[in-house]
Amino acid sequence: MMQDATAPRRDPTRKNVTLLAVCQALAMSGSSMLATVAALAGYMIAEDKSLATLPVASQFLATMLTTIPASLFMRRYGRRAGFTVGQLIGLGGAVLAGFSIYQFNFPMFVVGSFMIGMHNAFWQYFRFAAADTASEAFRPRAISYVLAGGVLAAVIGPELAKLSVDFFEPVKFAGWYTAFVIVVLISISVLQFIEIPRAGDQDRRDTGRPVIEIARQPKFIVAVMSSMIGYGVMALVMTATPLAMVACGHKFNDTAFVIQWHMLGMFAPSFFTGNLIGRFGATKIIMAGVVLMVASISTALSGISVVQFWGALVCLGLGWNFMFIGGTTLLTETYVPAERAKTQALHNFLVFSTVAASAFSSGAIQHTLGWEWGNIAMIPPMFLVVIGLIWLRFVTRQQIATS
């Protein structure tokens, strides 16, 4: 029977959100394994131990450099093609990084990590892809539900790290990259079922306002500030955590436990963060995130037991969730569909520029100044976000008064 051409087209949004949440879970499982293992693997094979976090930093640098090309590639060829290419790059990076551990080749390990970072740049658009076909009312929840996939990652990732870390004993950590390859292959299979229409020729030609005009909007500035600083300070502390815990005499399983709960803190609230934003507004949720970041600093500075590392990293994850989802949601209010690719690309570029700088400095701060100063460094950026939120509220009130 032929389908009526005039029948309304089926809305693929909820199917896309479900599939992208699964892919987010898989991607973050790999990312959480990296957070648990990569710095320790780098420390094991690097001659200069102050460079132990360089592989993680190179990953964030690659993500920063690839965000804009990834967005433009997906604008031209579609989300599914872009996400698949990103996964294939990650596959190659994992094979190279795993082989470099066998060879005790630190430069090769950095290159493999760089390729994994390129792969990360593509899947960082999962949350935006979920918003592509969502209504304005459902958009905050679509973004939030995709990030909620990270809850599974919080359980799967560290457990995979513990199970695979000694898989190729006596070559420690190499087994993790085999597990990563399996995760990537599953992701590629799932991605083939998403339904996000490619932009038409007219949409690709119409790019909307100049990007500088979009970036001058107060909402854009505060949205980027929230995402950028929230992600940056989280990366600064999380990257240093495995090294700090080892330096304090804690076991690898304790480190995996803390990172696991950190990941739960990052993603478990996503089941309701979208609803909270719908009820209270993005700016209030961002402010709540700042408060949680301050709680993380206070807990970290109170001592170095496993419980105190755990409390600090849970609060850090919760703060990241509110600041990042709040910032992402606020960003979607600053552009029309024709401006989507370049606005999202600029946002992610600025975010991962900050994350790369944080990751690069994390190892040096931990090695030379210690765990306490890594946490103290979070305070000034948090203050800037508060100032930005106050400024946005003032500007919004002025606009309402003059309209």
C-alpha cells in the first residue's frame, strides 16, 4: 500500500534522543576510562614525569582544533556521516595508543591520544543533534536526556578500566585500548539508525548573521562563559585527581571508584536538569552549578582521604552538569537554524580551548604546587561566571523596560 504523500511526517526526535543517549553512554564510557587510565599510563612511560598528563592535554587540544571542522563537515554531509567519521578516527587512535604502550613510546602515545581527541570533537555534538529536530519546549530535556547517557558510562567506564587494565599483563594499561575499540565499534553500529535530515542546498547557502554579531549577544557570552569555565575547571581538577590520589598513597581501585562517582555526579542529574531549567530558567541552574563548584573546592581543601576526594569529585561533577547543560540550553536561544553550525562550532571551540589549557596546566600544577593549588585555581573563574550572570540579568531587565 502506498503511503499518503500528504500525511504528516513522523517525528524522529524521541528515537534520535534514545539512540544518541546510547551513543553518549558509549562515548563517555571511553572518556571515563581515559580519565582513569591515560594519565597513569603517561606517567608510566614518560621519562619526564611532569609530562604525565600531556596525552590527556593533547586529547583536549585535538578536540579544540577539530570542533569547527567537525561542525562544518556535518553541516555539509549530515550528522550520521560526521559521527561515523569521528568514531573511525577514534578507532585508529586507540589502536595506535595501545601499540605505543607496548613499545614504551611516549610520543606515539601522545599522537594516539590526539586522534582520540579528534574523535571526541565529533561526539560532543550529540547533544546539539538531539536538539536539531526537537521542539522549543522539549529542547532542554532532549539535551539533558542525551547527556543522561553518561550515567551508564559512569558505571561501565571505570569497571571496564579495572577489568582491562591488566588484560595484557605485564604490559599494564594496554588492555584498556582494546576495550575502547570494542566500544567504538558498537557506537558505529548504533549511529546508523539516527534520523536527522541533512540541510538542503538553500539552508547551506543561507548562513544567517555574521558570527561576530551572534557572539556579541549577552546570552551568547554568558552561555559560553558557563560552558567554558564549567568544563575547564572540571578538567583541571579531574585530570589531576588520579595523580594526586596516587601521590597520597591511595590504590588504583580507589581512584577508579572516585572517578566513577564523579561521572555519576556529572550525568545522573541529567534526568531532571532539563525539567529544572524549564521551571526555573537556565541562569538559575547555572548559578546552582557555581555553588556546587564552591562546595567541591571546600571539600577538596578539607583533607586527602578517599572520602574527601570522593566528596570533592561528586560536587565537581554536579556543578559541571548544571553549568554545562545550562550553558548549552542558553546557547540554543541565540541562533536560528541557518546559524546553527557556526554558532555551535564557535561555542565548542571556545569551550575546548579552555579545557585544553586546563589539561595542559593540570599536570604541571599537580607536580609543582600540589593538589590544593589546583583547587584554589578554580575560585577566580567561578567569580567571573557570577559577574556574568548578574550582568545578563541587568541587561535583560533593561531590554524589557525599553520594549
